[in-house]
Amino acid sequence: MTVYLVGAGPGDPGLITVRGAELLGMAEVVIHDRLSAVELLELCSEGTILVNVGKTPGGPTVPQETVNELLVQYGRSHSVVVRLKGGDPFVFARGAEEMAVLIDADIPAEVVPGITSALAVPAYGGVPATRRFSATSFTVVTGHTDPRTDAPAVRWDHIAKVGGTIIILMGVANIAEISTALIAGGLSPATPVAAIRWGTRPQQQT
């Protein structure tokens, strides 16, 4: 028996990996997030147990502790369990926490990386993360603050000085504060910016 942490990709169902699609077809249980590409569940066999643990912004949410319990429960009772997570399981997706729970429970677990929105979404919008000579690095950073603490989740003054391309995920609610902090940290107010939503889907807007 094995639990597979599978990256669903950023939204376009065609961007799931071959291995991820193969495992969805084999899975006895799929524990999935609030997927942007629900078509991926059509890859599952008839009779597959589908468990929706998606977190809805501003709405009902499944506590992470409950998700962990489900992983252990199904991981002990079924041969192939897929934990399907948007993007890549280890990029702002709590995959590391879920892997640790499975390891502690002595349940075999594997990670199947997914295409992260941090790179795919800008690419779909024609924005390269790197460019010879002018953008020789990129930084991926969360724009989502931790509600449990008043301490800043990100040192924006440091990020402002790194150079290269800055890719901010989940930052729309705090974009005014982030922009102010980056400029205060030394980033030029004239720095080009792209804001993208509905990434990699037909309705993507840049």
C-alpha cells in the first residue's frame, strides 16, 4: 500500500504529468483539493472513492488535521491512495506536512511532482521567469500572510534587493501592502509588473 502525493498542475488539465494521470487511473481512493481542473477526476476508474477536502476562501474549510487523519486512515486500508494537490505538492501546498504524517505512521509514501503555477502561469501569459542578462534569477514567494502571528511572513525589504524576477503567489489580497513594502525596500517604482488570474485556463487574464 502506498499514498502518492500527486501534483495536479496549475489548472490546464493537459498539464498533469503522465505518471500522475496513470496513478489516478489506478487509485482506489483520491483525496483531492478544490481543483481548478475537475476534469482530472474523470481519469479515475468507476468505483474510486473521491474525497473532497478542498479549502474554499472565505467559506467552509476542512482542517489540515482532518486531512492528515484521512490520509492515514485510507493509507492503512487501501493499496493505492492518491492525494491530489493543485500545482506541485511541495510548493506552498503543505505536501511536506502530509508526507511527515505518513512517515510517522509508517505508511509508504511517494511524491509525484506537478507543474507549479509559479512558472506555468507567467509562461502562458508570455512572461519568462528568466532572460539572458536582464533576469538571471527568479524568486518565488508567498503573498499570503499567517493569520496566527503579527510577524511579517516575508521580509519584503530583502526580496526587493535580490534582483531578477519576483513571482508572488496568493498575493492579491495584500498587493497594496506588498507593493509599498517592496518600494520601501529599494525596488524601483518603475519596475514592470504583470498581474495574472485564472492561470493556464481558457479565461486567463494578464
